Amino acid sequence: MSFDFTKGWSADREGNSQIYTLDYETFNDLLLSSDPGVSISKKIYDVAVKRTFNQATDSNPTWSPDGSFLAFTSNRDGDQEIYIKELGTLEPYNLTNMPDSDEYQADWSPFGNTIIFTSTASGDPDIHAID
């Protein structure tokens, strides 16, 4: 049995939501070596990789098809925007930068050259894309 954690998750462990990831091999190892006295969720957080570090709310992570970038929603600039973080770097950059609207629910195109997301720039939620 294997599990795919390529999209990661967000969790509120420190008072604000941050992005975490865990590869499926590590998760399988946890399941196989499970100690009945320790909850599986505690074990997961002991080995999960924290990917964002700030006081904002970061959520809805999604991996690029090649696994080198993470797109996610964050309110670190005051409204919801789509951020991109290259793995191995400290700071993500604001991809959408639309201060008068909210952008959220990003996803990558199959080849990773386009990001599709929801935006309220027109007043109502609508689908947008950035190459």
C-alpha cells in the first residue's frame, strides 16, 4: 500500500496555518513500524517537512508536475494571493499580486507552464490562468 502526499497539506499547529509535506515512502515506513502507544498523526508531524514560515495563513498547496515548485494561497500581503515557492528557497513570491481581489485554489497545468486559479477580480469568483 502506498500513499501520495505530493500535494501536501496545511495545518494550524502554531496559531496560524502553514504548509507541510511528507513523502509516501516515509509515511509507509511509519505505518509499518507503528507503535500502538503513539498516535499516527503525532508521528506524521514528527517527520513532516514544514514548507512555509510566517505569521500569515498559508493553505491549499499544490506541487508543480516536476515537483520543484509549490503553489499555495496566502494572506501574507493582506488579501488572498497565489504564491510560488521553489523548493530549497526560503521566501515564496507573489504570483498574482492583485491587491483589490482574492485569488485562491491554484493548480498546475499538466506540463507546469500554466497555473490556473480562482479570482474575484471581476467581482464574482472566476477562473484565471497565468503562463
